[in-house]
Amino acid sequence: MPRKKKKQEVATIEEIVEAAELANPLDAKILERAEHYGLNQKQMLFAVYYASLDEVFGNGAQCYLRVYGPEYLALNKKVMPYMTACVNASRLLSEAKVSQFINELLEMRGLNDTFVDKQLEFLVTQHADFKSKLGAIREYNNLKKRTEQGGNKTLVLVVSGETANRYGVSPT
């Protein structure tokens, strides 16, 4: 006789919000900001998951499944297809009020210009991954408007000693 699967317990949005309020004093501010943007509870919860630090961070489809999946299951008696979640998450992320709220959440959690500048500085000054370093230098130059977009660009490399010998060029 096959065993019955346990029905997965799903917390209500109210329970999640209540738990979040108790867990972190920032969350009262989050609720206030969600109301400012005119988000409903599910949109707010989707954005909170999307900007969270857990395993669904930045994964719209997974966030969508967490928020809208239980209701879909209850109504349709089947699990929401992953592609449906992808399409609907993309639509949700393209809504200005949702993306603005996510950006604000990320800033509240420390992802801001100062943090990005520090990461960019690290990439520019590191000496291990030159592909990343070059990309970071390009990004820095674009941010500082030191390069023209779409123009002809010439990269001048200065090589010497062993590096020149390795690539069969004369030292500059």
C-alpha cells in the first residue's frame, strides 16, 4: 500500500510578515515602503524574497513559485510549471513599482554605490584574474565617462621581459 505524502505546510502571507516583523526591525520599514509603492501583499513578498539573502536571491522564477505556487496548487490541483513561473516572474519584475521596491530593498541591505565602488576597486587592484580586472577597468572608465561608447578603441599593452619572450614579441 503506497504511503500518503505529507501535505507541505505553507505559511500564510500574514504569518510570514508577522515573523519578519519580529525577526528584524527593518521589516516595519519594508512594509511601510511596500505600501508607499502600492504593492499588494504577494508583490511585496515576491520582492522581499527576490532581494533576500537566502537561496532564491535574484531568481525570479523561484521567488514566484514560493509566493504564488501554493495558491496555484490549491486551485489547479497540480504544481505550477516552471516556465509559467519564469514568464510571470519576468512580467512582475518589469513592473516599475516592483523593480523600484526591489532596488530600495537592496539598498537597505547594503547594495549601494559605496559597496559597488569598493567591489570595483578590489577588481581593479587585484592581480590574479586579468579578464575580470580588464572588465572592471572598462566599467570604471565608462562610469567616469573616460571612454566614448561605440567609437574605435585601441588597446595598447606594455610587455617586457619574460612576458614578451613567452608571446614572441619585442619588449616595449
